[in-house]
Amino acid sequence: METRELICIGCPMGCPLKVEINNGEVSSVTGNTCKRGDDYARKEVTNPTRIVTSSVIVEGGSLAAVSVKTKQDIPKGKIFDIMKALKGVKVQAPVHIGDVIVSNVADTGVDIIATKNVL
Amino acid sequence: MLRQVYDIVIVGGGPAGLAAAVSAKRNGVESILVLERDKELGGILNQCIHNGFGLHTFKEELTGPEYAGRFIEQLEEEKIAYKLNTMVMDISDDKVVTAMNREDGMFEIQAKAVILAMGCRERSRGALNIPGYRPAGIYSAGTAQRLVNMEGYMPGREVVILGSGDIGLIMARRMTLEGAKVKVVAELLPYSGGLKRNIVQCLDDFGIPLKLSHTVVDIDGKERVEGITIAQVDENRRPIPGTEEHYTCDTLLLSCGLIPENEISSSLGVEMSPVTSGPLVNECLETNIEGVFACGNVLHVHDLVDFVSEEAGAAGKHAAEYVKNGAKHPSSDAKDIPITATQGARYTVPKTINPDRMDEKHIVRFRVGDVYKNCYVSVYLNDQRVIHRKRPVMAPGEMEEVVLKKEELAAFPDLTQITVKIEEA
Ligand SMILES: Cc1cc2nc3c(=O)[nH]c(=O)nc-3n(C[C@H](O)[C@H](O)[C@H](O)COP(=O)(O)OP(=O)(O)OC[C@H]3O[C@@H](n4cnc5c(N)ncnc54)[C@H](O)[C@@H]3O)c2cc1C
Ligand code: SF4
């Protein structure tokens, strides 16, 4: 049996997690305050994922840039592919929270959406 | 001078000001005005484009602008008035708020209650205690955050960061994602001032080294930063000769913590805590000046915006009660019991609590002054210990809490003193 200690990144509480792994399968997660910590630990030891946030240029709006994120979490190894795909992306105002900015970014099956209104 | 009249004036339109306004309205006050010096509502959240906000409030993980967006929507729904590009200059003790903007010029508002929600600013460059040139390429982490996230401008390509506060950690990741090489994060103290989750997902994820007990001892370059030398420090925070390491870089970011923005509060005569640099408040979040309340980062620096919204909601509710009940608000009662923080606990918010007036339960928040492992958070009513809770790890970067119960406080004979402290196992 193997144990791994992790810090949950689900929210700023940063709960210290202990994951017990038996023959490659997670047998228990302890230390989490909420269900998300359990989910995070199971994913982190098998297929770690992250939400990517960035900003892209917006033209004709009240601000120069609009903040964006991946709508769901993506495999950790894809972070830089996504950043590359966002290079040079420009959108026209108005942009609303939730608008799709790039669909299926870097073939992850996940969309990039706006996280701010720029009118 | 033009003088307007409002029941409640809120200074600052960040998450604290927004939540206070919405709560005051829902508690029955119609006449509310929010004053914000920036060109949009939302405060510091507008530049915090990373995710990790609102999990506790909305049960989903939002980015800063999305979290602010939810509260701005509520403000619009409640039809609460606000003025942007408006700087509050002064508040008098009879609650005349003096503000200024382009359209109205200088104007005054007579308020019945005032809520301070001005947030905080970054500690200045004083942290960089070295002689010599100050070439271009030295930024505070918050300034860099604004430039990259809101202006789409990258301040540099090769970066060294001094200080491991959250903004510095978040900018280490942000600049790495934008193609910069972040060479090292140096922290003067033996522990990081930032959240553990940020060390994991901003440094560890990208293999950026964090050097604790290190500081910058030399900066190369006259016009522009060309390199940085860091060295290890001893217990007295003095550089140890022979431990110097040199890094070539074009940018130095300083992330040395935040400090509440209280110039207006001080000149109003609000009593300040030397520990938090924020006002001393009772459990209604009211300052020593009746009818003046404080919440959010202006009161004490928070890491979790959910707590800011919660605290601000309480401030809004109490301000509304003060407006509706006027002098009946029992803030002058003799029964305000002081809460003392000692032995590792640095301060508490609130500073006093009134058992008659308090809700059934009250959360007292505090920070510790050092890293503690397997220690207990203890609460004493006079000399009697009533809470003794084990905590595996506590660190100055993370806010702690204890819950006081009305029942217990009210039943305690001759209660004169509540003490919060950290005890060894
Ligand atoms: C870099 C960084 C990262 C963070 N990351 C997270 C995170 O991941 N998750 C999380 O939950 N929390 C996070 N936080 C914490 C959270 O964002 C803050 O605690 C919260 O924004 C504080 O809200 P506030 O309203 O008190 O202050 P602010 O957001 O600073 O708002 C204060 C407002 O008052 C205005 N103001 C100031 N003075 C005046 C004046 N004289 N007249 C008029 N207006 C004035 C300012 O312009 C500003 O808009 C982070 C904070 C920082 C700095
Ligand atoms: S376990 Fe839950 S409360 Fe703890 S850090 Fe993770 S998401 Fe936050």
C-alpha cells in the first residue's frame, strides 16, 4: 500500500489530504473538509487536471482585455497547448460572462469562455 | 456645495462594499449609496482573473471577475445607487461624507450610517532594503497583475520574485503561462505568507523554486534590471556571506503583503489596531464612532473572498438596524467584553463582544504569528478554558476561527475577559 500527501487546491482552505493507494486504486481519502477534496485527491493521483485562466485582447470595448477560462478542468499536461492556442486571439466587444471565445480549445473538447462583461 | 442625503453611504465598491449594500437593502433600508473611485465596481477582483473564488458562497469555483459579477447583478436587482470614478476624500464624525468626481466636482453627503469598505493596498518597496540604483523593471506584484491581466502588457521575460505573498505566487504562474521564465521566488521569512494551494498550483506545477529565508542583496543594471543576487539570511534576517546566488533577469516583482487602506478612517478618529492596521470593531463590526462600520480588507486582510462577503453582509445588516432603531442601538452598553489575543494569536476580529446583543453564535476570526504544528486553539472565559481544539497545522498566511456561543457567554458569572491563545500539546 502507498500513501500520498496532497494539498487540496479546490479552494483557499487548502486542506491537507492523505490518499491511500492499493494496487493502483485509491482506497481512502482523509483530511478533506468537503466532497470536492475527495474528488480532487482521486483525480490528482490518477489524472491530474487544472482550470486554465488567462485574458485575451478585446477590440472596441471599454477595456483592453477580457478575462477567460476553460469551462471545465483540462489535463495538466495540456496547459501550455491551451496558452499557445490563445496567443493572438482577438474578440470584438460586447463580450458577456459565459460567451464562448474559443470552442474545443487545443482539441481538449473544452471551450474557453469569457469571465467578465466588456461592453 | 451640493449636499445630498442618504441613510447609508458605503465607501468602496469591491466585494465588501457590494455585499454590505445588498444586505442593508434586504434588511429594510431603501436609501443607500455606494461610492467607488475606480471606473467599475468589483474592486481587486477585477484583476484576479484566476479561479478559486466563491466555492463556499455559490458552491462553484469562480474567477474573481465572475464572483464580482454575481454581486454586481444583485446590486442592480436591488436597484441600489452607486457612483463610479468618485473618490471619497473625507468623512466627518457627524457623518458628512465629502467626495469628488468629474461631473459633480466636490460634493457632500449627509449619511446616518457609513460603512468603510476601502480594501487594502500593497506594502511599499520599503521591503527592498538595499542601496544603489533603482533601474526600470522593478514592479509590485499587484501592478504587474494589473498590467498583464487588464492591459495585456507583459512587463518582462525573465523574472525573479521577492516575497511569497499570494499575488506574487499567482503572478509566478501567470507570467510563466504567458511565456516568461520565472527563475526563483525568494522569501525572507522561514515560511511562505501565501496559501498552500497557491504554492502547489503556481510554483510546484511549473517547477519554480521557492527559497525560504532568502532575500535580495544586489541588483545589476543601471537603465534596466539585468540580474539579481539573492542570499540566505540568518535568524536575525541578515544575509549570510558566501550564500549568494546570481540570476540573470530583466524583471523583479515585489510581493510583500497587503495593508488596509485607512487614511480616511484615521482622520475620522476611528481607533486602529496596531496589529492589523484596521479599525477596532465590536461584534456588530461597528467602530468606536457610533454608526460607522467596517468590513472586508479595510478591517483585516482576508484570503477568502467568501468570508469578506459574509462579514460585509453582517456589517450591512447592523448598519440597517442602526438606521432603523437609531439611538436604541445598544453600542454604548457597558457589557462589551474585550477579547484578548495572546500566545501566538495575533489579533481577533471583533475586538469586543456583547453577550446580550450577539447572535446565538458568533465567529471570531484571527491569525497566528508563526507556524504551529499539532497545537490547540484555546478560548478562556476569565480563567476557565471552554474551547480546546486541536489543529494539525496553523500558519500566518491562513486565517483561523473560533465560534463563541451566546448561551455560554450569557451564563458565565461575572465575565470580564475572553482570551484566545495557542497552546502546545
Ligand atoms: C492577489 C489576490 C489574490 C486573491 N485570491 C483569492 C482567491 O483565490 N480566492 C478568494 O476567495 N479570495 C482571494 N483573494 C481575497 C479577496 O479577493 C479579497 O479579500 C477581497 O477582494 C477584498 O474585498 P474588499 O471589498 O474588502 O476590497 P477591494 O476588492 O480592494 O475593494 C475596495 C474598493 O474600494 C475602493 N476605494 C478605496 N478607497 C476609496 C475611496 N477613498 N473612495 C472610493 N473608493 C475607494 C477601491 O477602488 C476598491 O474598488 C485574493 C486577493 C488578492 C489581493
Ligand atoms: S477539501 Fe473542500 S474545503 Fe478543503 S480545500 Fe478542498 S475544496 Fe476547500
